[in-house]
Amino acid sequence: MYEILPYSYNQASKLNVIIKPSTRKNKKIDIYDRNNKYLVSIGSIDHFDYPYYIKYKGKEYADMRRKLYKKRFQKTRKIKNTASYFADKILW
């Protein structure tokens, strides 16, 4: 099971959404609106994310990985309320 780190909770709070460990076996986090309505699941359980890299590899390495992530998902990460948008804002 994926451990949601404080970074992700802080980011979710800024977006006014609730996050919980995902009930889907291949995802990290489920996103809910403030009325507890399910919106989307984000984050492949098979890939690391910014909070993980900071905790286990250091900030410098995490920043490099973040830059690569943002470049790779440039086209989809800015479309509001999509899985890519929430992954970008909460996990990166």
C-alpha cells in the first residue's frame, strides 16, 4: 500500500480536494471533492513521485525528476480536473 506523505496532503489542501489511499490496486491516491464525491485516481503504484524522491534520494535528485516529469506530461498536465492535472499538482 502506498504511503501518502505530508507533501501530497498539503498540495491537495491547496486544491480544495480530499485524498485517500487508492482502492484500485494499480493506483496510489483517490481524489474526492469536498462533498466526498469520487473524482479520479492518480499515480501509478509502479512509479515514484516527488515526495518519494525527496524522502529517499534527496531534494536535488527530486527536482531533476520533477523537471523531467513536467516536460514529459506538458500537454496534459494543465487540463483542469483530469488525472494528469491532479497528479501534477499533488504528486509533483
